[in-house]
Amino acid sequence: MSPSQQPGPLALVGSGEYLEVMAPLERHLLDGRAPRYVQLATAAVPDGPDVVARWHRLGQEQASRLGVEAVIVPVTNHESANDPHLAAMVEGAGLIYLSGGNPTYLADTLRDSLVWSTIEENWRHGAALAGCSAGAMALTSWVPSLRHPRGGGTVGLGLLAHLRVIPHFDAFAARMPDVLTRFLLPDNDDTMLLGVDEETALVGGLEEWTVWGRQSVWHLHDGTRDEIKSGELLRTPASTS
């Protein structure tokens, strides 16, 4: 674990984990940290072992491009999320990455687990922590069911209790512009709803962020959308984390 007592940076990524287009972001998150890239494809488990294996392969390829060690932590269910051996694999991470898939499954699997507490502890001591798509959604306070957005969902991991996130926002906005927004709108002024476009990330935390990537982040409120473009800053409400 890093000797730093300051939390590392956070990244909420709309899409593109482990792809060459997002390598500059992942290199930035690893800069000055241990060359140990810890990867969890847990959100893809409901899609089957072939999909999980694909995420593992992509993660290894990205780590190779970056010249760092890929550490795959094969958490598949809540029982394995409490395996001390798997939790120990997180230790010493420079970057911890939760990749995409099913956000409710990811949150339900990691919540109140040994692996999650180890992830959070390493982040609080300086490791970078990123979530893409499902991973970004799971880091917040509430995760809707993407398959049934009108009903269902689960409590998130709560690291960013002051945010709710819609990844792939440009794609969602084109296909169903109001559905996710309607069911994710916060019920108080202390929570902010953000849409993150594909191949784009919001980097920083807990309250001050910068947009990275080729598109934008959107603050959704009162039936309007405020665009925050790549390179611009965004301040979010005070975190309760």
C-alpha cells in the first residue's frame, strides 16, 4: 500500500475501459503510483465466462501497453468477495479498475465485502480507483436496473453518495432520452445527476473534477442539461464519504 495518507484520484468513465483510446487516462491515473494495475471484471459475470475472459484479456493487453503488471482479481459472487486471498491481491495497487457489465450485480456482490473494504482502504491511502460504465454507477449511492429502468435497482457502494451517474450518456440520450433520467433524478439538492459520454471520463474527486476524453459530461437537473466539455472543471456537492 502507498504510504500516502491522501485518497487517490477517482475516475468515472462512460465507456472504453482497456482500449487504446483510453490508455492516456489510465497512464495518468497510474502516474507516480505502483505499477500494479488491479482489475475486477465482476460486473460481467452474469454475461458468462467467455465475456469475463474477454475483459481479462483486454485488461492484460492494456497493462502491457502501459508497461505495468496486470493483477486480475476473479471475484464472481459475494462469497468470493469475502475470500481473504482475493482481497490480498488488491494490496499495493497503483490503479484499481471496476469494468463494465451489470451494475446491480456488481454493487450487490461487492457491498459489505472484504474485497470492497480492501479496495476502499487502498484508495484512501493513495491508489487510484476507476469505474467504467457499471463500475462508475456502482460507486455511487443508487444503481438502477438497466434492463428494467422503470423498476428495480439496488443500493450502490456509496463511495460517492453525493452523485448518480449515467454512463454511455450520448448513446442513452439518443435511444431513450428520458427514461433513465426520470428514474435517477435525485430527490434532494445534495445529490447531483451526471451523464458521462462514451470514451469520456470525469477525473478527480471527491468534489472537484476534470473532464477527460473526446466528448462531454452533462449535469442533468430541472429538465435541462448543462454541458461540461473536455478539459473543463466541475464542482460537485460535498461528499458524505
